[in-house]
Amino acid sequence: MISYTGLILDDISKSNLINKFGNLPSDWKLLCHHMTINMGKAINPELLGKEFELTVNSIARTDNVIAVGVDTELPSKNSIKHITIAINPSKGGKARMSNDLTDWKTITPFKVSGTVQEVEFETK
């Protein structure tokens, strides 16, 4: 079953984000994985498999979550397009909390890229 459709970051982009923002306490969990387009199957299947570039231009954080804001031509059901950098599970941090961030600070813009994919639920 498809969990969400998103732009899945390439390895170089993940590494760049981790190098810039990954200096966190050991109890935080690094994610740096994707920008959500929509939950479930692709609304725009013609985008699947295509590569896109995003411009990282802001950052927001709480005690639970850190995310970077991005600018892109890709659609997103989220009101602010973003990539979750990390969560703090010890304080109840969840990736979805990035959707509630409000205190966005402008940063020097830089590019990341990836491929649009549908991501399946993880089964354990």
C-alpha cells in the first residue's frame, strides 16, 4: 500500500543537508529523506520517475522537529513545502510535526535534488 508520493532526495542532497544541519544531540533522529507531494498514490502520475531540483531557503525548529523550507515547481499538499531534517523521539517528535512549524528563518539558498516516487508503508 502506498503511504505517500514525494520527491525522494538523491544521496548527494541527503549528505549536503546532513553536513549543514545534522550536528544534533545524539537522541535526535536524522531523516533528510523527502519533500511530500501528497499522501497516498500519486495525484499526478506523469511526475513519477522525473528528477527535480529544490531550492532550500529557510529553516524552522522546535524541541521536537527541525525542517528546511524549499521552493520548487512541484505541487505539495502541505501549506509550506519542506524537508524534515530530524526529529527528537525522546520528546515525542514526529515527522508530521514539520507541518505545524511557523517560525521560519531565511537562510542562504542552496539546491538539492531528487526523483518523484511513491513510497510504500513499512511493514514490520
